[in-house]
Amino acid sequence: MALKSEGATAIANLEGKRLRNRVVNIVEALPLSNKSGTAITDIRNTNRSNRRRENKYQMI
């Protein structure tokens, strides 16, 4: 949502409504926290999957 008031209105309109025989319970999402001081992209860049694969067998 572009404005916080639009989001609050959408939450108020959907909270408690029935959708396919289920009651909708809306919880506002919180922003991601960065407690360790490293960016999420830094963690992804150090992942093992980014390392080049080594050959297990020698070619003769």
C-alpha cells in the first residue's frame, strides 16, 4: 500500500470476514530486523551454493 492509512483501511475491511468458510485473521507484517549487522545479501553471497563445484574424479 502506498499510504499507511490505506493499509489500515484494508485490514479493517478484511478482519473477521469469512472466505470459503474460514474466518480471516489479519496480522500486520513487521519490517525485517538486522540484529547481527550484516545485510541479508551478504549472507546469501557466502552460501556454499555460490562456490564453484570441484570435480570428484580426475579425467584421464
